[in-house]
Amino acid sequence: MIQQVYPVKKLSESPEYARVRVKICGITRPQDALAAACLGVDAVGLVFYPASPRAVTIQAACAIVDVLPPFVCKVGLFVNAAPDEITRVLETVALDVLQFHGDEEPELCSYHSKPFIKAVRMQDNVNLNAAAIRYADASALLLDTYVEGLHGGTGHAFDWSRIPAHTGKPLILAGGLTPANVAVAIEQTKPYAVDVSGGVESAKGIKDAGKIAEFIREVRNAKIRSG
């Protein structure tokens, strides 16, 4: 029996993923989480940042997680949270991945021995290659729009041409994505995943199943290979 061996690219090279993953962030209701799962999302995001209009309590997060089927990743988003605050959440909520959206040092991101994503707000002076080295233990970098005083959920896109071809980390594209622009964003940036919140809502924190379905359809239809 001949075993097919697939070549593995170095991390410094830009991989070609078989498909782009989808994360719906800012889920606040179990019915929205279940609808997203039924429509085929890969991950849902729960915001544990009290200043956010999409913040959830530990009790609400448990209710959301309880309705999700297997293989849907549960991501907990934190902004400059103290380690004991994160520990309290993890003791009760079955999170798979942590997402750090503030100014957290690498040591804090790794403190809980959980896979983590580090968000990078795309200011003019951001060096993504340096960020990938600094957060070497991160499973991925999430690229979001920079708006002073806001930590995500801005509703605005940034200049995608600023993303370098090689960073050594899977990249998750966020910031102002909607069903109308996500295919173009994917074709231009070829990310590992896309992350959307406001772009699939009927109101802040209230997801629209029709918009989620349209968003996922546009993701699936996007041309992700350079040819």
C-alpha cells in the first residue's frame, strides 16, 4: 500500500487552506448560537468584557455553551482582564480557546495553559511579523481595525493591503466584515479564518440568522487560491 505524503510548508511560507473558517463573535443568546451552529460556523465568540454592548455574564455564557453541538469551538474574549477573573470564567464555562483583545503581555496570554488568539489592532505603526514573534505561543493572530478607545466591534474595515504575505502565524481577519465585502476580503488577504460580529446583527448583540447564512455563503463562494 502506497501512502500519499503531502508536502508541509514552513511556517514562514504562506499556506493554502482548504477552506476559510468562520467565527461569529459577540453571541449573547442561546438561540443565536444554535442557529449559527446549524448554519455551519466553526466557532462562536463570547465576550467577557463588561464595557462591550455584547458582554455576557458567566451564567449567560453557560446557557449558550450548553446548546452547542460538538466540534463548534467556544472562544472567550477578554480585554486586559486579571488572571483570577479569567480563572473564574474557566472554572464554570467550558471554553476551548481564549482571545485576548487588549494590551496583554505574552506571559499573561499563556498563563492558563489554554490555546489562545492574540488580537492586533491595525494601527499605522503595527509590525505583524514582530507581533508573531512576540506572541510565539499564540495559535493565531486576529487582525482588527484600530479605533481609539474601542477594543473590537468597531464596524469599520482597515486597509487589507497592509497585511504582509508571510507572518508565520495563521491570520484571522476581522473588522467591518459583512456579507457584502467578505468574499473580496478573503480573495485579497487569503486568511485562515474570518471573524464577524456587527455585520450579521439586527441589533447590537442580536444575531440575524439570515445574515449569518448569507455571510457563510459568501465565504464559501470566495476564491481563496491564488492559482
